[in-house]
Amino acid sequence: MFWTVALAVLLYAFGGRMFSTDAISPPAPAGPTATQQAPAPAPQPARPSASAPAGSGTSSASSPAMPRSAPIRLRIPKIRVDAPFTGLKIGPSGALDPPPADDTNLVGWQSSGISPGQRGTAIVAGHLDTKTSPAVFARLSELAPGDSFEVDRADGTTAVFLIDSVENFDKGDFPDQRVYADTPDPLVRLITCAGAYNRTARDYTENLVVFAHLDAIA
């Protein structure tokens, strides 16, 4: 089940719909392109271990976690993100359906997977830009270890996450196990595209991943 979800997320977040840099000049090196493309093949992941991957956070299995509850809003004050969530489902092709491509202020989460604050790795994906303007994760690369963000949840609670690292990975050498592996800790990954835009492949060359762990419950 884990790798079915992870593979679907990979197909969306790393090979899905993009927009060309001809349309805009985004302030951060990641995001969608102006022409549609077929999903790129996802790397074949190795089987993960049951323990948390290295660099995934400072929490432990004994640290507080939250019950499952759908996220409703993502707030990252440092980069002025205040965006609602939309639930993403796995479509007939096996890829995770993306958020609407023309919505500049929307993030998606894999709604049959881990919810932010719950034990495990929750995935939050967002576009960098649209055909006409920067989008919700346009400034994601400005985040740094020690920064925090909040997720408001449907049960009325707020999960506060502390960022451990912000890293770029080449799409041909993406560390699937480290990003997606099962873990006893409540973790979140914020993911978008990054790197140079390859006009031949009609895709960006890298992905930006923000690694974060649950720091507080409000």
C-alpha cells in the first residue's frame, strides 16, 4: 500500500503538469510549465525500512502525535503562504490527480494517505507557477532549517511543524526511501519542482523537498 501511494505521488509531484518559463519568470527555481506533458516515469523505489529515514526530523516514536484529521489550511508566515488544501485522489492512470493548474493559491494532499500531524509521512504538493503568475510554492526555496509552518485541521486543532532541511534533488536520482519511507514520527514533506527548465524534456530537472517534523500542537 505504501509504495502504491508513493509511486502515485511521484507521478504527480515530479512528472505532472507544468508551465513554461516563457510564461513567467518565477522568483524561485521550481514549478509548472506552459505546455502540458505526459507524466514522466517515476524512479523505481527500493523497499523502505520501518524506521524513520535519516534527516527526517528530531521527533521519536514516543513524541506526541495527532489523530487523523483532514488538513484545511497551510500557513507559512515567512514566505506569506496562507492557502487552503484540496484532497487529491489517485486517478485511473495510477497518478495522483493534481490541484487545479490555474489556481495560484491551493495546495494538495494525498487524502487517502497520512494527514499532517498523524504518525507517518504526510505529503503536501503545490505548483510553483501557472501560465500567468507565480503560485503557492513560488518562494518555497527561501525556507531554512529552524523555520516553522502551521497546518489547520478539520478537528479544530493546529499542527505546528519545524523545518529540518530544505533540499534539491535531481529527478533522475530522487531519494524515494528518504522522502516517502514509513516512519513512527509525525512528519511532513512539502514538495515542488526545482532546477533548470529543460525545453527538450519540457520539465524541470530537480525537485525541492522541505523536510519537517511536528513540533507543537495548538
